[in-house]
Amino acid sequence: MRHAIRSLLPSFLPALLGLILAAAPCHAGLVVTTTPVSATPGSTGYFDVRLTNDSAPARTLAAFSLDLQVSAGVLITSVDASTSSPYVFGADGTGTLTFDALPASTVNISDLDLSADGFVTLAAGQTVGLGRVGYQIAANAPTGPVTISFVNGPVTLLLSASGPPYPDSVLTITPGSFEVAPDTGAVPEPSSALMLLGGLGLVASVARRRMI
């Protein structure tokens, strides 16, 4: 039996390794993601769009433009450069960030200033912000995951310093999501509930005595 298992190992191990590699997430050098969020119906908040250079070499970025879309029950209400990871486009750290009219469920976010102070170089492992996005959850929004998708198209790209966009082999755009949980409200602790019931009983007893 052992001999049979050993004879199968040379052919089995490469196939197993191939399955593991196929199942593992494969990221290119530049990865666009969003920060996780937890929300409730009727609430407001923010999430960041981030860019990470997750592998060598260092890469220069001159400008970017992307279309961001959220699922039903959510509106994008604001876009600014106040990201938790630094927004590095432009000498003043704000660049020329532009976006479509809001509120909306789809918005284009871009910084297309190709002047010298708008060029940045991302070292391997460095993360920068591409914009902080404000959102509002409808009061009647269904609970569950909200999809944050980057709409594919000619404006969803990152531009290298030389002008043309980075190819797909270098760029990974990862859809994000966040969870809308039901708002359960404040639930009184058992001791508080007992005290409340006791107080109501006392009030009722006093009222009955006054009626007699």
C-alpha cells in the first residue's frame, strides 16, 4: 500500500500545487481596493479608494481616472482627498481631484493633472489614497452586502509617466463591498427591564389605592 502511495506522489504533488496556486488570489503590481465598512440603514459614512504597489519595481504614476459604482439603496454623496493613506498627487497633497455631480450611484473620480508636481513614484509595498468617498444608506435599504464596483471602460485606468495606461498585466482592480446590518436599537438589560416593570407595578398600585 505504501509503495502504491509513493508511486503516485510524483504525479499528484504537481497537480495539487497547481490547484493551490489557482485558488490563491493573484495580484499584479498595482492593486486598487476599497477600505472595509460596516453600516446600518439610514446611516452615513466614508470609505477610501486605495492604490498599492504590491511588488517591485517602483512605479511612477502621473494621473488616474476611474468609475465607481455602488449597489441599490446607497448613494455616493461626496468625494475628497482626505484619505487615511496619503493622497500624494500634486505638491500640496490635494492635486486636481475632480468628480461628477453628486449625489449619485455612479461617479467618475479622476486627477488628470500631468504637470511635473503631479507625478508620484510608488515604492514596492507603498499604499496611497485615490479619494475618500462619502455615502448614505437609504432608511429602507435591504440589509446585507453592498457592492462597490469599478466599472470597466476606457476611463477606468492608471496612467504611467510616459503617457499610456498601465497594461492589465500590471494593474489589478478589485471590487469592494461592505455590510449593511439591521439596526437593532438599544435593548434594555434584564435588570433594567425588571426595575422598569417593578416601577410600573408600584405606580399601578398607588393609582388603585387612590381610587378606593
